[in-house]
Amino acid sequence: MSQPTLLSTQIRPDGTQVAQASSTPRDDQRGCEMHVLPSRTIPVVFLPGIMGSHLKVTSQRQAELKKTTDVSWRPEATMEALAVIFKSPAQRQMLLDPQATEVDRYDLRNPAADKRHDNVEDVAYLHDSPQGGGAGTDKEAQQQRDRHARLRGWSEVFFGSYGGLLQTLERQLNQMCRDGLVRAEWTAGHHKVTGVPPAEWGGHGGEALLPSELQTVSDAWYPVHAVGYNWLRSNGDSAKEVARRIREIIAYYQQRQFDCEKVIVVTHSMGGLVGRALIHPDFGNAQDVVAGIVHGAMPAVGAAAAYKRIRMGFEGTGVKGYLFKKVVGDTGPKVTAVLANAPGGLQLLPSERYGPGWLKANVGDQEVLSLPKSDPYTEIYTVQDKWYRLITPEWVNPANAKTTGIDKALDSLSECKGFHQEIARSYHSATYLSYGSDVEQKAWGEVIWRIGKAPFFHGGTDQHLGLEKLHVGTPAEEWQIDQDDGDGVAVLQGGQPGRVGQRFGARIADPAQAGDGTVPADRSAQDPVRQGKVRIAYQQTGYEHQDSFKNNEVQASTLHAICKIALHAFVWKTPA
């Protein structure tokens, strides 16, 4: 017998639930199935990573840039994204200014909203039509589903990266059982969850989800929302805004007569820092409305890749990787013009908990520099007279904006220390964590400057021709920058006595530690595990940082974690 057609349940403002079926040809004998939603509602709220939320500029900034649109950051708008490749550091600074941007949210009142947010279309069913009426034709019903997905925030995040997760969560969490029995999707296939020991997904600790437990938590509706945030601003400020949005979501369902008290939060990458600030009393102060948090690919105590990218730009291989680095910034000046003015991006730098000695310089096999000793903020980030400094002053404000500059950037770096210290131990009591620990996806656990010959046309001609022997002196702290265009190699001076004018090159070595290509497992991702803050940590392989939630094991372990949070955070009519 063919599967019945699942009708979209529509909820009117007074809480009445309705569904409408369309007439079909006589030979279509499929039945129709309507879900009458349980009174208990547990929204699942997804927080994306850096560059994972769409941004738009103010009208004033749009005019200053002479742009025909107000798009600031929208990687799914292909032509807009490709246009960024050709923008100068000054233009990037103006386009991605935390004070002149906001999240590009879907507004159903805007006649052009559907076209603008068409990155979300042809989604699977979603309960709760925004218009509360009949769906009409199949095409009209699909438009209703797409619109409601956009109203749930799905189109304000990078749907090309996160859409698969959002639809998987929506589909699986709201089709747990049928006629009291666990559905096949939970017992077989890519997203088999029931009866699976967490160890099969790389989990350390925890128990399998029993069919009886799934039947218990099936007595709830799990609408899936996405909440974008301005990733250029401080994650502490973003947490306040996310807290406000979460309380709005809860109020929405309460106004429709649903029993809704708390949400379950799922985060990716930098969204994990927002999530931890979300439950901190000094930031989001939303600990009373969050039942638990599932973190994915979180740079728990920062990532040394942030230092590398500010100094030398983003990396990428292949056609996709080449375009990616060109868009986000393939040189130090392009990246610094944005991130040095963006508190959120700076908060991805390694904190004190990252540990000492992650910034090194090697001459051959000899290590001649190892920092920080204890405080990366004063020893690296705010240092201005050392070659290994984080910020190159002339790269900070190429647009000559009156409200920014090197002093403000240094103030933001000092404030990072306070933010890092505030959230250092801030984890929800029901925290689950998935992270990559893959030797095929190496990350910069340590940044190593390798010292060698100067570039051929920058003082190294005789060195490369064998006419001059390179003599690099120590201490490395006293070397001076001769040239640095942020494009891969810095030219330094400061050799042995008698050769102080000799130039030599400094290049950052390739990443060497297991991770996900961005976050190193040992140095950063595992910090909450060492603190004993995690109920289950899923240590995994086979995915790259941005695409972690496209991985079937990550999706399955996330479903497992959500169900376990729901099971223990609420009182159920039928205990498992």
C-alpha cells in the first residue's frame, strides 16, 4: 500500500488546527494523513556560524557605496558574492561594517520578499501556515510551506550549507511514530537513531535511545527555527538579540494555545560562542528558556586559524576553494579590513585557555620563538612593534572611516579577553558536542612561521643563486618587518651581527593537527570535555568545518542529542 499524503497542519490564531486536501485523479488511491499537533511544543532553534547569516547594509551605506541593492553578505546570491571578489580592502570594510549592517530577515509584508529569499524553496512539509487558511493547489501549498520556512528564519541563514540539517530535523522530529509505533526512518537508513550506541557516531559515554524513549518524546511538536545574527558584532551582543528572538518564538506558540516553555538550541561553529553567551546572565540571560544545547564544530577556546587568516588571508584549494577564498579574502589586507573592525570575528582568536606556545618560529629544525607564555592578548594581539603581531596598522582602516582605526581595533582585542573569560566555563548542564578530529582535515593547532630565504625579487636573489649564504640570528623577538603584503610571505630583517641588513623570508607552515580544517580537536574542540561540561561528545571524521552538518553521522547524533535533552528536561505523561 502506498504511503498516504501528509497534509500540512495549519494553525489559526485561536489555536484551531485545520488541513485541506486537494482532489486527485481517480487512479490516485493514496489516502491523506493529518497530524493533530500535541499541545506541548518544543521549538528547536539553530544558530549558524560566522558568515552563516545574511546581512544587509543601511540605506545610507548603500548610497555611499553606490550599490543598486542593499545586500551586504549573501553567499547564495551568486552575482553579489562573486562581485565581492573584485572589491578592495576599503570597499570590504565599508560593506561589512558592524555598525552599518543588520540581519536580512524575511518580511512577508514586503512584496519582493519571496524573490529575495528564494534560497529557501521546495522545502518539505511544515506545520502552521502563516496565513492560517486553505492551502489551495499543490503549487499554492508549496508556496505556503516555503513562506513559513522563511518566517521560521530558514532564509536568513546560509541555506546551501544548513538547509539539509533544518529539513532533516523538521522531518524526523515531527514524524517519530505512527499508530504508536516507531517509524522506519528512526530504525533504519542514514538517520537510524533508535538502538544505536553513541559510540557508533564517535560518542564518548551516553546510552542508546530506546524505542520506548522515542515514543515518550513523540508527544510533542518540534518546530524547527533558524535565528541569524550579525556575526560582525560581539557574540555577547548577538546573544542578547538571539535571546529576544527566542522569547518571541515562545510567545508566538503560547498565543496559539500551545504549551511552550523552553527551546532546544543547536549551534554551528561561532554560533556555539553565541549559544554559551545566550545562557550567561551577563549576556543573553536566557538560561530559563533553554532546555539544552547541541554544539557542532565549535571553536570552544578559539582557533589559531583566525590569526593565520588575519595575517595572510583565507586558504582554499580546487575551484570551489579558490572562489571561496577570493570572496572572503585571500590576503591579509582584505581580511584585516573586515575582522579587525569586527568584534565577533576577533572573538574567534585563541583565548587563554587555548594554552601557551601555539605561535612559533622555526629556523630549520630549531625553534626560536614560542608564544604566548601566558597571555595572548598582551603578548600577541595588542603588540604593535613586533613582526609577529596580529594587526598591521595600515591594513585596519583603508576606507579612512572616522569611527574606526587601530586604537579601536586594539580596544576590541582587549575586550575579547573579558568576553573569553566570562564564557570560559559557561556551558548548559545539558550540553552535547560533535567535533571533527580527522587527520585528513588538518587544522592550525599551532601556527608555525618557517624562516628561510627571502623572496627572489625582495632581497633573496643572491640567496637563491647560491651567491649569498643565509645567516638568521636570534632572538627572534627582535626581528623587524621589511615588507609584508599579507600575501603569503613576510620579508624580515635582523640577522647576525654584521649582517643586520640581510633579508629573509617568513612563511606560515601548513596546518598539522587533526581537526576539521579550521578547529583543532585537541587545542580547542575538546576543551569542554576536559572541563567535564559535556554529557556526550561525538568525536568524528569525514567532514570539513563548514559542511559538518551535511554529514549523516553528525545529523544522526544531533537527533539523538535532541531527543535525550527533551526526555530529561520535561515531565512526560508516559515515562519511558
